[in-house]
Amino acid sequence: MAAAKQELPENDALRWDRVSRRLRAEIGEDVYLSWFTSMTFEGFASEAVRLSVPTRFLRNWIHSHYGERVLELCREEFGETRKIDVVVRTTLARNSAAAPRPTRPEAVPSGLERTVPFQMRTPAAGDSRLQGNGGSPLDTRFTFGSFLVGRSNALAHAAARQVSDAEPGTAARFNPLYIHSAVGLGKTHLLQAIVWAGEQSGRRMLYLTAEKFMYGFVAALKSQSAIAFKEALRGIEVLVIDDLQFLQGPKVQMEFCHTLNALVDAGRQVVIAADRTPGELESLEERVRSRLAAGLVVEMAPLEAELRQRILEGRIAALKAQHPAFDVPEVVLQHVAQQVTQNGRDLDGAVNRLLAHNQFSGRPVTVELAEEVIRDLIRPADPRRIRVEDILRVVSKHYGVSRADLLSSRRTANVVRPRQIAMYLAKTLTLRSLPEIGRRFGGRDHTTVLHAVRKIEGLVQGDKVLADEIDSLKRLLQE
């Protein structure tokens, strides 16, 4: 007889919730959504916080990049905490004697697909030399037929169709094709649609996330089959890489650059997606960014109101087929479309909340209910995207110091204060995490950045001249 599910103590769950909220505020929304939304709190015992994630790569990344900071936050909330245990959920389930905990549903990647039964499959490798790197799983929902087109994504959709519809053996017109956008706007949907459509014509297609590419290359190095791995990748007709911003490590980046060059020079198509432009992928080497920028770079803009409403209509129609009593008046649908503006995932969240409140409380779906349940999904419109490079330029000009001085180890007063102000602006005006900002400021540790931010925050409270200076710098950056 399976053991009953053991509930987490409420106080521990609340403590972890506070840790998550503080971490989210500190590292920024985009970074948090990329790395921490799939992390689950498993419990606190023997002075250790136990967490689980779905992959080994995610576990290693969190340990190496955020482990110390998460431990610090846990010590502040849980008290005496010796360590953070991050385990892979598959391993956790295998080693657990109790009945497996129900897994949470996967987050919807694009927010643009119609709701159909969820299925995953991995495309055939096409070559055993890929050493098991037969591609990342494809979602059967992510096809061109289920992609909703609007002004915000029409160019990206047209470019993707041109790639998928090209005749086998023809030279690539836009190469590489580089699609970028914020999270939840449909990049993954488009990339997988290219693969599904291209395979129908018999072309050798391969879809890989950056994580999968890194894993395959590292595995090939360990098994001393790197040459075969490279040859197999370069035999692909269309290589599709998703989430390029996560590509890390000099050796992996070098191999990616060689593969990219080999495929493009041979007329093979490469399609890439990331959350920012090539020039803003500061973790990548300059030669990689330059090659990416030489192709067709297309941005998928935030969803316009009309497209958001069409997405909501599709979601509600699909749910109504399963829950006939779920009725959303037109005025509520329009209100949600006007208020929830960030991405398709937020639209999914809004619809799911309306359904849950309607079913569990019996309340009819009204504008008042919608305002109540989507309050935290309503976010102010983003200002112009500001880059760390912009901040370095404006601050160096304002204070009469060079960019090189700001990035150097010089400790003179005329350099230290502008450097701290630049770090403060980078933390408050960009989505970069503390470690990322530290790397952009001459490879400094994240604690140095945190000290600078707190220093400036404290000074502006009692120094009106400095506060006015920083306000002036912010206006210059946002113009």
C-alpha cells in the first residue's frame, strides 16, 4: 500500500516562498523565469534545505552561479542552514520509497499554440555519431497551423515559413536566421514548427536547445568522439538552436562557432532563437556575435491587443470543451486582453485562474473577479531596453572618466564613485543579475556589485545633489 503523501510544514513552505520572492526581486524577472521556475522546494531537515530540479544541467548551473546566494537567503529565513541540496527530480523519484509526488504541469512555452493533447517526441538522430544527441524533444502542438499571426510576429513567421518551405538542396536565403524576443512570445513554437514542416519534405532537420548542444559536446569530449560529433552536426541540412543565451563555456562556444561557420559556408540553414539581440549576448565571444548579426535578425515584439484577444478566445474555447459550465463574457475577455500585456504565458495564467476560481468557489466570471485574480499579472509597460554598454557610455561621459577606467581595478576616488553609480544603474535599469553585472564590470564578484548598489542606495537618501545626478543619468538613458 503506497504511503500517504506527506505535506510540507507550513512554516517551512512560507520561508521558502519568501526566499523565492527575494531571489526573484534581486536577480530580475527574466533570469528567474529562465532558471528557477522549475525548481521545487522538497523540505528542510538536518540544517539543510532540499530542492529539486528536472535536469542535471540545471542543478549544476544553479550550484555554480547562484548556490552561495541562495544559501545566504536561506540562512536569513530558516536560521541555521549548513547547505543547499539540489537534486534531480528523476533521481529523487527513483530513490524515494514513498509514492511518487505528482509532478507539476509543464509551463506552456510560447503562449501562442491552441490547446491539444500534450505529446512529446524526439526526432531521429539521422547519424549514430551524434552519441545519443538526437535532438531535443518536439511538442506536437507547435506547428505552423497552430501559430497565431499578428503584427508583432508576422515578419518572424514569414521568415520561418521561408526556411521550412525551401526546396531540399537550395541555398539558404537568410543565413543564419536569428529570432529574438522576451519570454513567452512564441520563439520555441516557431522553431519547432520549422522542424515539423521541414521533415515533411525529407530534409535532415535537427532541433537542439543550447543545453542539449552543450551536453552533447561535453559527452563527446569525455568519450573521445568529438570529431565524429562535429562531423555529424555538420551533416545536418537545417540546424535549429533554441535559447542560445544559455550557451556557456569557451570550448563549447568555440565549437558552436566552428559549426556555425561550417554550415553557413556550406549553404546549410541555421536558425537560432534567444531572448536578446546578438550584440546583447555579452557572455558570447565577439566573433560569434558578429557572425550571428551578419544574418537576418528578427524581433518578435510584445503581443498586440488584438492578438492577445485571439489567444484568449482560443484558450477559453478549448477549456469550455472540457468544462461546459465555464463561461467568460466578452467584456471580461476584452478586459483581460487589455490588462495582461506581457506574454502568452501570463494569458494562460489568467485563464487558468478564472477557471479555478469559477470552479472552486462557484463565483461567476465577472470583470470584478478578473481584476481580483489577475492583479499580479498586470505590469507597467517596459521602458526602452537599456544595456550595460549604454550605462558605461553615459556615466563615463558625465563624470569625465574613460570606459576602461570604469572596468579597471583603479581605486582612486574619481573612478570608484562613478563605477559604483554605474553598477547601481545597471542593477536598477536592466534585467541583468548581480553576477552578470560583475562580469561586465571587469570580471568582478557579485558581492562587489551588491556593495556598490547598497552604498549608492544609502547615499542618495541624504545627498540631494547625488540623487539629482542619478535622476539626470536615468533620464539620459531612457531618452
